[in-house]
Amino acid sequence: MSVTSEIMLPSSFQCSAPFFSGRTPVPSGVNHQYQIITLPNGRHRLADSKEYTQYKEDAANALTEAYLDREVIKAIASSREHVPLYVLVRFFYRTLWKQDLDGGIKAVVDAAFKCMGLNDNLNIRLLATKEIDRADPHVEIDICCVLSPVSQK
């Protein structure tokens, strides 16, 4: 799992080697991640579904096996400056046409950043791809630091 060797980046965009590389199960689609609950006052709100709650637990367990460069993560967490990050998420589905990417992206990114103890607002670039692995559907996520200057206009 290496962001820099597999992805063609614009020439103006440079990133470090991944300091985080992990693998999770495939999350449910966004239509199955939330449920509407009724509060005691009669109002309604969204809450995680049982399926999504289970995914979060499964992802947390799977990410205990992730590669983490703890020194880099510690430096990012203690930095007085915002450290811009690049995230690559590769979804491996049984087929390309049964599930979309957007619902799963948030679930996977949230799980990875929670594992690292970092705020996902540091992510300034994200690439998600959909690929096929009929025998072993899963998600791979790599995170690296953006090295090229970032415009803050």
C-alpha cells in the first residue's frame, strides 16, 4: 500500500511516504449507515444504525493491524501548524456496480483518523477508487503528508 508509487499526482503536488496504511472491511452504503430515532420530546434525529455501529467496531479492530509511524503522528498532533494530509482510499468490491463510494469514504476516513487520534480536518486532498476483489472485499487506506506548498488564500 503505497500512495506515491501507485498514484499519478500533478507535478505541483508532492507527498511523503505513507505514515498510516490500513485495511478495513467494506462499510455499508450510506443508506444503511443511519436511522431516524424519536426523542422523548417527539422530535426526530439521525443516529448510527446497528450495521454502522458494527462496522465502526470491526474497523477499529482491523486497524489495530495498521502500519502507523507513531513519531510522525505524534509530531502532527503536537504541531502548532496545521499539517496538510493526503488520503487515498481504495475500495475493493465484489463488483463495480452494486455500491457507491461516497457513503463509505466518510466511514473509512473517520475510522482511520480515530485510530490515529488526529482530526480529519487536516485532510486537504482525497482520492477514492473502486476496484474488484471478488474473493476478499475490503478497503485499503493510506495517509501521507503533503510536502508541496499549500495555498491558503
